[in-house]
Amino acid sequence: MIKRLIVICITIIGSCAFAQQGTSSPYSFYGIGSLKFKGTVENRSMGGLSVYLDSIHVNLRNPASYGGKNLKSTDFNNESRPVKFTIAGTTSDLTLKSDTGESKGSSSSYDYLAIAIPVGRFGFGFGLLPYTSVGYKLEDFSDDGDLQSRYRGDGGINKVFTGFGYQVSDKLGVGVDVSYNFGNIRNTAIIVQYTPEGNVVQYQTRENNRADLSGLNLNFGLSYKTMISDNLELSTTLTYAPESRLKSLNQRSVSTVTINTVNDNVAVFNTIESDLEAQGLNETELVIPSRLSVGGGIGKPKSWFVGTELTFQNTSNFSNPLFSNQTTSFENSSQFTVGGFFIPNYNAFSGYFKRVVYRAGFNFANTGLVIKNESIKEFGISFGLGLPVGKRSLFSNANLGFEFGQRGTTNQNLIQENYVNFNVSLSLNSRWFTQRKYF
């Protein structure tokens, strides 16, 4: 059964990853795209809460989770912690609203692939995930309904990482992630020209930009857990990612094109490369702002948990010289999250749904993006299920998550997004080095 689930999940996620681009959000036009990495499906099903750390799920937001007690647990038949593997994907449906109309979009994407391996009190993990995604088609019309400009973009940044964790004591854990970010962003822009009679000029000019990005960044994690009564456990976490930089190797060209107003196809006639070196833009640096998250929660081990988390990022320090514009700026961003889970009876011998993990949460965020003096905010609620699969003693799960949210505003002729996300993941536990005994 577990092998079939793995094949089905990987097939679905793989087809999602290659079927479409990772986002259709118009807000991916700004900065380095829409943030894709929001934690595991388990985190996202609790509103994005990443405070809770355990020995059966990979936590990609806090590297302190890789470490663990150098003690054998009765939960695993008096054996050490298992190797943890996880893979996930998401499909999204968007409704885009403005003062003048409404449209719909959709996208599907692979979310992450990661593994965590315990070594006594130490532990390490590694994986691959998309960090940001770009995918937009924007058009600006005059009051008379004439096309004024057209923007297209795709691409994004991926992240490959390795992390190390250490359980300093039974209560305190520390860890660090080292990530290499890489990818490219491509966009085009056409400012449509008209004749004095109001007809579209036959030949238009299109600007083409491409940025190839790469760079390293760090993420430090801290966790502290302690029993405050016979049944209640307090969990607190802190993560900090210092400011880092991405090197951007840039290309720009200008093309002569024609626009087919019937089917919107664009035909290219000739292209001239721009001299970015003379402008000092052939190689630039993008600042990735520092980020700090603090959280805490309380719960009964293996039964329920509720927590909250605050995240702050110095987004006002972000810069992208190649794609800057006069209507956009950045301010410091923040996010407030509340979420939790409930398990009726994690080791019930009968009644499958007694062992299911029920998750829920919500979050409110100021994204840090400011367009036409309007701060872009986001609100979301989420629900999820952790369905037990495989051997009961290993506590593997197939996780389903649903997110409903809203981003942006219709003020200043901007776009408001209403989105529905469906997330699916496998969180699998296994033993690689079990010593067989024969009698």
C-alpha cells in the first residue's frame, strides 16, 4: 500500500511540476517573484505555523528539528529515531478582481523534496525546493478600451539546501541551514503605439530582459521544549536568516514585433542586444533582507497543540536595479500566525480516524510590497488532515491541506486575488540500518 501511495504522489506532483508554471499571480511581477516556500504541508495546514517540532515530520523552516535526543523511544519499539522523507505539490486556483472586471487563473507546482537523517543527538537534512516563482500576463487599457501596454514574465528561484541540528539537552536544540539559490527570471514589455487616427501601429517595440540569479544564504534555528505540568508541554522556537545577496547576470534586448489583435500572438522581426555594461547593469546584486521568526505554543504531547508565531523581515532593504520602476517600493514586512492540531488517539488499535491528525490555522501578513502607495496585504485560513499510512510503528502520513486566502486590493486600479490552494504531501519514516536478529 505504501509503495502505491509513493508512486501515485510522485506521479501527481511530477505532472504538476511540468504541466504549468508555478504561479499565475500578477504580483509575481514585482521583486523576484511570489514566495513559494511557506513550509511543509503540515505547517501550511496550520496557517503556516512552524513552532511544533517532532520526531516523525520534517520541519523545513527550523533546522533545530534535525537534532534529537540520544535516547531510544518507546514510540519506536525502543529504537532510535527514523529517517524522515517528504515530498509535496500544490495546485492553485485564482480569481483576479479589479474595478473593471474579473478573470481566473490556475497553476500547479512541485513544492519540495527533502530528507532528514538522525545520528544520535545530531541530525542532518538536505533537499530541493522552489523558493520564488514568476508567472504573469498583465495588460493595461485606456478608458476607451485601447491596449496601452503588455507585460509577460516567467521563471523563478530554486533552493538546494543542507542543514545540521544538535540536541544540546533534553529541552534545547539548535541548528543551521546552508542554501544555494539559483534560477532565472525573464520578462518582456510592450508599450503599444497608435497612429493619429487611433489605429495600432504595425510595428511595435518590445523590451526583453533576463536575469540569471545565484547566491548563498543561511538560516539559524533554536527550539526549547519543556513540560510545565504532567500533561502540558511548552514549545518555543526562534529562527533567524541574516541578510544575503544574489548575484544577477543580466541580459537585455529590443525587438521589433507585430501584435495580432485577434489571437494576441506576437511575431518577432529583428532583435538588437542592449549594451548593459555601459549602463553598469550587466552584473548587479540583489539584497535578500534578513528575517526573524519567534513563536510559542502549548499542548498535550501526541494529542493536541495550539501556538502562534510572528515573522519580521527587513523588506525595505530589498533592491533590484534591473527591474525597478517608479510606482513600486518596499517596506518592512510582517506576518502573524495562529494554528494547531488535534489527534483523537494517536495509537488507537481500532478506528482509523482516531489516528488522523486534524489541523487548522490562519495568518495575516503585510507582504512589504507597496504599489501606488498601497500596502499589499494578505489573509489566509487553512485546514488539513494527516492520514496514517504504512506500518503503525513508524507513524508515516499522507497529508492533505486546503488554503483559502486573499491578497491585494482593488484600490488605485490594482488587482485583488482570491485564491484556493490544495496541497498534498507524503511524510514517510523508515529505518535504513536495522540489525536483523534470527532465532
